[in-house]
Amino acid sequence: MPTFEPLALSPRDAADCLSVSKRTVSNLIAAGKIEARKNGTRTLVDVASLKRYYASLPLKIDHAPLVFGRRAHVVPCSRRNTRQ
């Protein structure tokens, strides 16, 4: 039996595919960055548009280590301007 790639995903599956939240997928749809269609009450996110969106994202070339979402070598703004 041949395997095939789906044409569309649910918003939740699209979010999982991009490793983002469902709200982010909704925002991307609203901004026109990814395409979606309606089938009755269901929203179907176009897989090809997900691939185009992902391909349009910039490559990460800065390989500084991340610590809880921040670069390890960056001093927080609150500490930069404090007098000692």
C-alpha cells in the first residue's frame, strides 16, 4: 500500500509540527503567513504552506549556548545599569 503525505493538518497537529503553540498557529494564519481552509467547523492547515513558512525562517548561525532561553554570556539589562 503506498504511503502519502497529508495535504492538511489540524491546527494542533500543525503546532506540533512546527514546535509552537496552537495560538501561534492561529496568529500565523491570521497574519497570512500560513494558509488554512475551513471544512464545516474544522480548520485545516495547508501542509505545503507550513513547509514554505518553515523554509522562510532565518537560519540560526549564532551558536552561543542558551540558558533558559537567554544567551549565557549576556548580562541582563536590570544588572547592567545598577550602581554598586
